[in-house]
Amino acid sequence: MYVRGFAELLFADSAGLAFAQALERAQTDVDREIPGAWLVEDRRVRFALDADVSVARLDAYRRVLENLIEIAEAGEANLDLASGEKWSRHVGDSAAHALGAEDRLPTLRTAG
């Protein structure tokens, strides 16, 4: 499925450490999948994706971004599917919004 993604997140401490923790919690290695999709600076993580990915990989990206959002000080993350479905989070979103079904990407559905 075709997806466009963007994130810019700021951290109080090391963005590299936050990124490593998010990958570990998400139990994935999507940071190695598309060279250049992730830019980890001193206290900032930037993400840009414009690619065709599997449903499982899309879910892995979402998990990493959710973990990063939980520990970030400021920022936002978005994933938009060609089908029109959208997932979007901002640092400080309430738990009720973060779990809302209206903007949740499918994680178990396959095409066909």
C-alpha cells in the first residue's frame, strides 16, 4: 500500500537514545528499511516517507512513531494512505484521541 509519512519531534535529551528506545519497544528495524527516511539529530528526529509498503511494515512505522510521540517534548507525526485513510498524532494528544478509531490505520486488514 502506498503511504506518505512525515514527523518532526523534539526531545529534552538525546534524540538518538529516544529513537533507539522507540525501535526496541516497537520491536522492529524499520530504521534500516529505507535509507534516509529517518534523520536523527542531537535533540530532533525527522521522518519522511513516500513509498509503497506492506501492511505489516506500515504498522511497524506507526508503532515507532507512537513510541517517539510518548517521549517527545514537542512535535507531530502523520501517515497518509493513498486510500484516504490517515493517522496523525501531536505531542500532548489526550489518551482518548490517541486511541480514537476515526484516525486509526488498519493493522490487521489485508487487501483483497
